[in-house]
Amino acid sequence: MVVYLLHHVREDEESEDIKLCGVYSSQSLAEAARAQLSLCSGFRDYLDGFSIDEYVLDRMEWSEGFGDMTADES
């Protein structure tokens, strides 16, 4: 089964604000939610912050570890 995640990211020099706005069963439902949120305060000032990503349920999306990027560079 495929789902669609609607995210909004707002960045400035000091921070990054990430919101998971919803998980939808279709691309069109995710787009409708984006259109609705685009009218709300805050979101309407950062329309480029929206993204819709497709995911398959029960499948791992990240299969490697992570660490300090500076440690990997040395």
C-alpha cells in the first residue's frame, strides 16, 4: 500500500521548523490538504515549504546508520 506524506519546512538562518501535516491514501488528497493549509496563517507566507512524498507501507526507507558528519570527513 502506498501513502503520501505532506510535510512543511520553514528555514531561516537560525533554525529549521519541520511539520508533518498529514498522511494520505492518495496524491490528490494530499494536494487538497496542501491547498487548504496554504490559506492558513504562517503556511501562506512559506508556500515553497510544502512537499508531498510517496512511501510504501511496511518497507524500510533508511538502511544505513548515521553519525557526526565531521567525524566522517577526517
